[in-house]
Amino acid sequence: MKEGLLYVLADPGPVPEPEFHDWYDNEHAPARLRVPGIHTGYRYRAVDGERPAWLAWYELDLAALDSPAYQALRRRSAREQAIVDRLAVLDRRVYELVDAQGVPPPAQPVVVSVGLTTKDEAGLDAWYRTEHIPLLHRIPGWHRTRRYRLLSGDGPALLALHEISDIGLFETPGYRAATTTVRRAAVMRDVSRRERRVFGFHGRVEG
């Protein structure tokens, strides 16, 4: 089975937040957790002051998205359609896992999501593997980094999903060292699209 990630950015816009959360927590997300091959789901709120304000991501076997059980979910209920039609943003992306380093965090983490499109994918991959991830993972509280390639959706071609203990790590000497190297600067010159977001844990989806 190929491992993947369903990554969904959403912003309620005119939908009142209580209505948005009730729909997401009690109808939309639980239905996805009942599909065989979709293993876990989590919701996060933005802590970077940017929008869209909400992120949901689901760990899954990619084949689950082609299954009859999942395809049946695309036939929305009247309530779901009414809410989706009013959302300011519903940005759905599907990714395939290409690399995983570190271990799952002991508690619910902050998620740092970095999307990149580059003219030199091999160079970017080598930098991640041999410099960037080793430097980040020396920082106490930097738990896991998983990297993905975009299969569908409108987003940067590559995604790095970092799970860390708290945003205070961005102020540490170790983080500054990892993000100011000569090699990083060279790699970033070939990047044509960059998207960096920081989210705090909101809740785990229950099926």
C-alpha cells in the first residue's frame, strides 16, 4: 500500500464557527474515518495569523481515495452542500509519502507545513536529507518530519510536514542555524513557489 496524506485547508468565511465545527466534527470528518484505509484524522487551527484558518489532515492508504466507500462521500448531504457553498476556502490536496524522519511526538504537536516547488527537485531532496533535517532534528522538541509529493490539488509540488513541541523552537540558536546555511540559500534560489504555515492542535477526528 502506498501511504498518503489528504490535506485540507478551510476557512469558514460567512459560515458561523459553531456551525462550521459542528458540521466538520459530527458529519464531514467522521464519515471519512469510516472509510477503510483512512487511518487517522486531525484538525488544526492557524497560529501564524494567516488564512485559511483551519487545517485537517488524514493519514491513509492512497487506494482508499478510489474506493466505492470514499466515492460515495462525494455525494454530499443537503446540509453539507449548503455549508460548502458558503465556505470562503476549501482547498483539498492529496499527497504521496516520499520520506519520513524522526518519531511521532509524545503529545499533540504544533505542525509546520512547508510547501515548495523547485526547478531542482534532486538538489532540494539532497539538502533535506543530508543537511536540513539532520540540523532540525538536533533541536530538542523537533520530533518528526514527513515529506510528500503532490498528486492532486492546487499547491506546491512538495510538502514537508514538521511536528514540533511548540513555536518557541523558532527562536532557538539551533533553528536559526538550520535556516541560515549557505547551502539553504543556494537551494532556495531554485524555488519558484513557497508556502509556509504554522498550526496548533485543535482535535483528533473520531469516526
